Amino acid sequence: MGRFNQERAPIYEALEEFKKNRVVPFDVPGHKRGRGNPELVKLLGQQCVSLDVNSMKPLDNLCHPVSVIREAEEMAAEAFGAAYAFLMVGGTTSSVQTMVLSVCKKGDKIILPRNVHRSVINALVISGAIPIYVNPDMDSRLGIALGMKVSQVEKTIRENPDAVAVLVNNPTYYGICSDLRSIVRLAHRAGMKVLADEAHGTHFYFGKKMPVSAMEAGADMAAVSMHKSGGSLTQSSFLLTGTSMQPGHVRQIINLTQTTSASYLLLASLDISRRNLAMRGREEFRKVTELAEYARGEINRIGGYYAYTAELINGDSIFDFDRTKLTVNTLGIGLAGIEVYDILRDEYDIQMELGDIANVLAYISIGDRERDIERLIGALVEIRRKYSRDNTGMFTQEYIEPKVAVSPQNAFYAEKESLPLGKTEGRICSEFVMCYPPGIPILAPGEEITGEILEYILYAKEKGCSMTGPEDAGIDRLNVLKEEWV
């Protein structure tokens, strides 16, 4: 038995008690329980706006929790098997950036795969840390980057003994896991911290027969996107730490950037969702896995599509696979993933999580139903019949190995000039270019712009990928470092 009764939700309970007291609000927010903004009440409901309240003694304060928020964090730590847990309201982006800023200062080296979310590289821009990339292998048939090989990590640690940390995706957006236990052992032996981006791995802590979670593997910190597979409100997240991290220091780092006006809607949703997963998570994620496995079998029977899973496991670059992820390679029907994504949304009212050059991803979670899975399968059957074509000449690659010339921070703040896209080859980029989702940069500040990358950007634009990052919203121009600055 744990120390806490996981059926409790202290923030939720405090809000319920607060409602009973009918307190007169001479504090913010200015809508005063919705009275000043009736249209907002109509949209969200009285119950919701009445709980959009300010920090006060009975409700604690996220910047320095001493009562109900502290208790909620301690209960979350127990549920996730962590030494400490922080409730985060700036999204998992905030959790990821706190991890990097907690262990890296200007000039420190951090070892990481290049297929990270932009939030990681943003943290390097802010901190001035230097990325040492372990370039992942590519599966050219599937068009996705794989995990980090243990031998690659070992070699990189040996070549960079002064690095302070290793960051690992657990799992990638597409469900691929590296050998996290072995990477933790290697890094700790070298005196380095291990940070895990678990934006897509909340269920690892609660499901049965799941890949190993970061805390179980001995990682020092993990960013857990509770609002993805965990069921909390969008923008709510947990930051978990092991015994090696000083919670007071981590709190200071969080408070450098996180709001001092934390939303109690987000905090309560984290509290309630932790309770839900602690009480019912094992059974719920068993159902999620079964739904995903059923969908894969049916989709693979259609022909042309390939919904992949644990058969890819090779014990190294694909050490394990998240079986809840339903990723479907579409190249066999002659359509880019983003094209299938657009057709599903525009013609079938089905919203997928992402479409890239080669794949679509359906995010299966605790709120999905069998009839919705059937609707997706039926739509994919029709799309193959109506739209399939020859796939000659199609791009497959989601990841192109970068050439890093300048640190992300130096490149981002350097003197720059704007050039038409076609005239940037050979220059050093000073901004991000990515398809979102998945939010993995095609180009990041400090990287050389190559002909292959330009060709990929033009192809992705042509196919309809949602391109983000550059100052020029149309991505017809890029900011590059002035030649005399390099």
C-alpha cells in the first residue's frame, strides 16, 4: 500500500469546498465568476467559469505550494513512481524546457537525438547549451526516424565526456522506444543526468505489458504529457524527478518562466486525471491496446496500407514499441500521409493526430470507442478505392541528418538577412522550419541549408503539410546568418 489514498483529489476537493462558501470576489479574474462575460458563460457553462479562480490561501499557490497543490503533487509522485512530481500548466513544452534548464547552463553539452520536439531545441536557444546529436537510423520504407542505438550513445559519451546530460524520447511520436535502461546505466556511469521526453508515454506508468517508463528505468527527470494519453485538459502536464534532483532547485527553474496565475481548471484536471489513471488506468489501457491491435489487423487486410507495430522490434534502434500507437504508412496506395489526413478530415469528418510525408497517426486513448475505429477503417477502404495511384517518385523521409555549424543560441541571436528560399543553399539557418505536427524541426537555428532539405521543404509544402517556424509565414523566404558573422 502507498502512503496516499489515490481515490482522493485534493485540488478538486478544495474547489468543491470553495464553491460552497459563496465568497465575494474582489480579486482577479475580472469576469467575476462569469457575471461580466455572459458570452463566455454561454460557451463554457457556469460550472466551468465559476472555477476559473485566482490563487488564494484555501486553494494554495502553484509557485510555492504548501497545502492542497503540494498534496496533489505528492500523490502524483506516488502514482508515477517518482521522487517528486510538479503540476505544470504551460504544456509539456514547459516541462521539457525545465528539464534542460535544470541541468544545462551556457556552453554545457547535452547528448540527444535530432528527432526531438522543437521545445528541446528552444530550450537550447534559451540556455546556450550545445547539442551533441546522436543521429538516429532511418527506416526508409516507413519514412520515420528510429530510436538511439546503445552503441551510438556509448560512442558519443566516450567522445564527449564533458557532456552533462543525455535526453531520450520515450517513445517517439510514432511509438518507437530506445533501450532506456541501458542508456541510463551508461550515462550515470559517466556522471551524466538522463532526461526523458515522455510527451507520448503517460500510459507507460499505468498500462500492463507496456515499454518501460522513465522513472522505472532510473531516469533523473521526465516530462509527461498528461493531456495526451492521460485524459487531462489541454496544456496540463507533469514533470517527474528522481532522487538525484533537488526539488527546490527545479521549482526555481519552473518559476523563471511559468505563469504566476495558474489555471485551476488545468490543475484540477491533472488531479482528477491522476486519480482516474491510478484507480482505473490498467484496465483502461488494456482496452486501448486491444482497440489499436484490432484496427491494425483490419487496416493491414485492406491492402496498400501498412499499420506497423511490435514486429519492427530489433532489440536496439527499435528496442520496444508502444502498441497503443496506430500509425499507418500510406505510400503503398500512392498518397502521402498528409494527403490521406486531409481527405479523412475534409470528406469523412475524421480528424487524425498527424499526417506527414509517409504516414498518418491515429491517437488511440481512453476516450475512444469501437464504432469510431470502424468508421476510420471504412474510410480508409474507400480512400484506397477512390484515390490510390502509382507511387513512383514519392518522398519517404521524415528525417534528414543535419549539418550543425553554429550553436542554436548563437544562430538565433546572430546578425541575419532574409533570402528567397531558392537562394539559401549552403547558408546557415537562423530559425526553425518544421511540419506541425509532429513538430520535429526540418531545420533548426545553426544548421546548414542543403539542397536535400530545400527539396523536402518544397515537397512538404506542395503536399499540404502545415509548415511552421519561420518569420515568413508563407515559407517563401528564410532568415540566414550574414556571411561575415559565420
